[in-house]
Amino acid sequence: EELRHAQSKQVSFRGGTSVRAATGTTAEYQAYAKNLCINTYGWTENDVNCDFNIVEKESGWNIKAKNSSSGAYGLFQSLPASKMASEGNDYLTNGKTQIRWGLKYIKERYGTPSNAWAFWQKHKWY
């Protein structure tokens, strides 16, 4: 149950752009994620940056990003997408729901976004 996607099939996203999505902007998602990282999980600013790096590489902050080969979906490329339902039934269209799920996934699997990012850099998936 790993979040994998084929590197050759990965959709490229332009970094640093604010994509207007169904429920918010990139800036709103980043502020929400940063708040959870620091105030809920007690992670560092470096962890926040590592989380942002993962999301940028996985989805370009597009909540509707879908990997055409694996079906992985959303900001954190959940596989299957339905795993995110544990955080809300609006997981297909709500970036905040996806963020809550993604941060819990990182906490459970890697402990911190820094650890997850180090793994991602080595394997190009996490």
C-alpha cells in the first residue's frame, strides 16, 4: 500500500503557480497545511517546506491531479483515492480534506515530512 506512480507517466505541473481549485487556492492550502504541521503535529518549518516539496512534486497543488497509469489522486496522490474518505466524504473536491489525510499518512508512515521527503528524493515516490 505505497503511494507509487510511474515517473514516466507523471503529469508535469508548473511550480509556484496558484491553481484555482474547487475549494481554494494554493496559498490557502499551504496556509492550512502549515498550520496543521506546526500546531497539530509540532513539526518544524523545515518539515513544512518538505511537505510542500512533496505536494509540489506529486500534484503541483492540483487537488484533482490524477495519475493516468496508477489512478493515484489528489494533492498527496492517494492510491486508491478512497483512502482519503477517512477524513471526509468530500475528498475528491476538498483540498483541506486531502491535506488532513496526507499529513496523517506522512505521520504514520514516515514520522515527519522531512523523513518522507528524504525517501521521495531517493525513490521518486513515497
